[in-house]
Amino acid sequence: MPTYYARANGNVNATNVWSTTPTGTTSDLFPSFTNADTLMANGFTITLNVNTTILEVRTDTTGGATTGGGFTLINGITLN
């Protein structure tokens, strides 16, 4: 059950938003998200602009993340 950390504000499917560590380098991780993954806001604001299937979204300090940030779901998009 991997955890992915936002490293910038942006769309959930952006190539420069996600890292596998709270302070790591970003890479294009979006296509690999599954229903076993956790997305951490890590103090950033993420827009869910495409249908996404994951286990959970969080804004706490799990795994060393920065508290805060958030997730915005665009009208018509499904978060499973």
C-alpha cells in the first residue's frame, strides 16, 4: 500500500506533483495509483481533475508529511 506525497499545488494527474517521500523529487506517478494507495496533501492543494481510484486522501503528518493542504474535487469527477 504505497503512499504518495504532493510536492506542489496542482492537478492530481500532473507530472510534477507527486513523490514517494515527503521531500523527494517529483515524477509522473499518476498512472500507477491503485485502490491500495494513499495520497498525502503534504501542505499543498491538489485538484482532482480526472477520475481517480485510491484507498484514501489525507492531510495529516503520516509518514513525515506536512499537515494541511487539501483536495478539491471538480464537478463531474469521481473519486473511488
